[in-house]
Amino acid sequence: MTMDIQDDSRPAPMIKRIFRQAPTKPGQTYGVPGEGNTIKISVVAVLMVLGLWQIVTASGLIAPLFLPSPVAVVQKLFGLISTGFTGVPLWEHILVSAGRVFAAFALACIIGIPLGLAMGMSPVMRGLFDPFLEFYRPIPPLAYLPLMIIWFGIGETSKVLLIFLSVLAPMALGARAGVRSVAIEQIHAAYSLGASRAQVLREVVLPSALPEILTAMRIGVGFGWTTLVAAEMVAATMGLGYMVLSASQFLQTSTVLVGIFLIGGIAWCFDLAMRWVEKKVVPWKGRM
Amino acid sequence: MLEIRRASVLYPARDKSEPVEALRNVELTIEPGEFVVALGASGCGKSTLLNLIAGFLAPSSGQIKLDGAPVTGPGQDRAVVFQKHALMPWMNVLDNLAFGLKLQGVAKAERYKVAREFLTVLGLEGFEDSPVYMLSGGMQQRVGIGRALTADPRILLMDEPLGALDALTRERAQELILKIWEAQGKSVFLITHSVEEALFMGSKLIVMSPRPGRITHRFDLPFSRRFLAGESARDVKASPEFIAMRETILGIIFADEEKAA
């Protein structure tokens, strides 16, 4: 008798899954928060947004000046590939920007990681550098861009330095947090096996800190791309940030979108590569 | 020979709390080849005592000497086995076993040779290339014990090494440790919460009491010798002498716990 009522009020499976955990199948674990494959959902979500974008632009609901259609953006991309932007081929814009970001990133790794490790290992180093690092870290790079230009001119130096500064803080803080993640038992074990302080640093602290350092590298390079447009605001004639900024002044919205997608795409590819490196280098991350 | 002479440890007062007397006037001698087990209610200072011997902690007063030389810090002559194995997950089993020798600058071929010998002793053949995080808890603990042994210490310090293992694995690990102890002839200092484990493994038992942490009772134990002479572990643990001893020790410890409550 009550069967009919239940059948009528039964929610759709999707809703049911969200609100109440269904029993698991063999090989799964019950109640793990957020478990499940997301690729299908992500692909559908992206396609839906692209479709919606195409519909609102093709129907004339939004003028191309504000939002060109996805097709127009792809056409613009091919146009830029064949003719370039302001007389400079597109690949050169990409190369110049990537060069700035990755040069700054490499410099931040070379300086930031040892600095962070030293700050983690020594109270003297922490006392010396912590106030400066913590003070400048939350300042938006745009705020000290004028200083960079006054001090280092309008050339490449100020641009790379600006990006470098935005990457340095997360790198140093990540390496420092990595030092803290070492289990004290591991350090004691090494000492009781006859390790020197230098050996503890090299053989225990450094490998232990590696997962945090790699995470910091992923976060850091993101900061680098974020700062790129600011760095290319003044006296740049090349680069993706320059392209986006000057295209916006001429209301070339499709070029702006191409630039945004290129920056996002490169950053995303690098992040994928870093995740692959993580799997190869620290397969033990979070497992012990 | 390890000698502890009138060693006291006083933890300084912190946040309005009283200073804690973790150890008071501890006297203990560990002869070469002796297996000393420390047992006691929580807070009795057994871990503090182990940290003193390991050199992770300096005594407030008194002294600790190993073969006549004062202990001033951790060193390769006193290898520690931890409750949470503390292995290095970025190394495979063989490299973990050979870690101490690597720190001492022994060449790769030589240290792998030594590590392989212990691989067999510990029953870990075939796992030399496995990452340690893939091993079961019992196997990880065996690697931890093997790592301490390859460094060839004068004395092996074990801080509740089997506490995290299930009952069956634990008993087998006890037997393995005893067999290695017999074969290597090392001094051992082991901390445990389990009365049965203490009685079965030790050649000498010290019972400790809290507030202040001190040694209250000392017993010489015959049971591990009987096991190594060929008697089965179950027979040893079921023998009337073993059971009588267990009741005596439990009586002491329960009295301590009741005083605390």
C-alpha cells in the first residue's frame, strides 16, 4: 500500500547520492568525503559553458564587443598565429612571457628554497628574514611596481624582478613548512645511527620537505603568471600580458580572450607536468 | 657496559604548572648481553630514561656512562627502535636497512652486503626493493629493528617497538627479537606496557613508579632463556612460575595506578 507513495517520492539517483551516501561496492571505502571520479562531470560542465557561451553570442543577446563567440575567438587565435600581434609573431609573445615567468620562477626556486630551508632549520635565519618576508608578502605587486621601475629601469630586470618577488614568498614559506613536516622520530633515528647535523639536513629533512616544496612550486608559478600582466604593463613591446593590455585599449575583446586562454593553458600544462613530477618523485606523499 | 648513576631529570615549570620530577636518583647498570625491560604505569619516566640513554636528553643531575665514557649526545653506539618505526619512506627496504652504514660513510656495495644479511635474518627476502610504505605494520617494524642492527650498536634501545602491532604479529616479533638478541649478543633496553611481553623477553626487569619517576623493583627473569633453550613460547607463558610472576607484577602496577586515581 505504501509502496506507491515511496516510489513517487523517490528522488533522482544523482540527488540521492549527494544527500545520502549509498552503500559502497566491493573495493571502495564507505563514507570517504568527496570520493569519485570527476573527469566526466568536468568535461560535461566545460561543454555546457562553451555551449551557453555560443548560444548567447550567436543569438545576439550580448554584443561581440563585450563577448565575442567562441568560434570568433578560435578564428582570432588562428589569425594571430598567421599574422602576429603588433608585428610580432604570436609564438614570440608566448616565448617572451614564458621566459620572464620561468626565469623569475627558477630564480625564486634557487633562492627561495634554500632560504626557506635555512629559516626552518635556524632561528637566527628565521629571525633575520621572517619580518621582511611576512611584511612584503601580502602587498600586491602592482603597488611596488613603480619602485621596481624607479630602481631598475624599464628593461627586462624590473619585469623579471617583479615576478620573482611574487614567487619568492610562497617558495620560501613552502620550504620552511616542509622542514616542519619532518617527524621528530625520523630525525632522532638518524642521529642515533650516527648522523651529523649536515647529514640530517641532507638525508632526512630535505627529502621530507620535498612534497611541500613541490606543492610550493605549483603555487609559486601560479603567482608568477598572476603577476605577469602587471610586469608587462609598463614599457613592454612583447609578451602575452602586453598583448592582453594593449588589445583591451583597442577594444579587441577576442584578442584579450585569446591571451587569457593562452596564459591559462600554459599555466595548466605546467601544473599537470608538476603533478606528474610529484607522482614520480614523491610517490610516498601522504602515505606514511 | 652502560652505567646510570643517580640520574635525575627535572622538567622545568611551565604555564603556572609545578615542575615535574620525571626521574629521581635512578641507578641502573646494563651489562653486555643483558636484556633489560622497563615496565610501569604511564608517567613513570620509562621513556625519559630511554631518552637519557639515547642522549636525546641530558640529566639534571647524575651521569650516564657507556663503557666508561660519559654520554653527551646521540650516537651510533646506541641505536633506537621507535614505536612508530620512523622509517624513511623515500627509500626502499634495503636502503632503509643500510641507512646507518650510509651515514657512517660505508661504500654502497659493502653496506648492501650487510643489509642483505639482515634481510634474511628478519625474513624480509624478496622485499628489498619494496617501498616501505607498502609493507604491513609488522614488516615495517622489522625493517626498523634491522636498521638499528645494521649500524652495529653496543646497545639497542627499543621504545615500545611492538606497541602498534596486532597480538599475533606481536608474539612472532617478540620471538624474532629474542633470537636476534641471542645470535648478536647485544645489550638491549626495551620499554613496554605489556607485563607478559616484559616477563617473556627480559633477562632483567625493572618496574618503575610515577611521581617522581623511579625504579621501585628489580627482578632477574629466566623465561627468555627457557624459550631460547627450546621450550615453546606458549609453554613458557603458560607455566605456573610465569603466571605467578605476572600476578606479582600486575599487583605492583595496579597499586601504582590506584594511588594515582
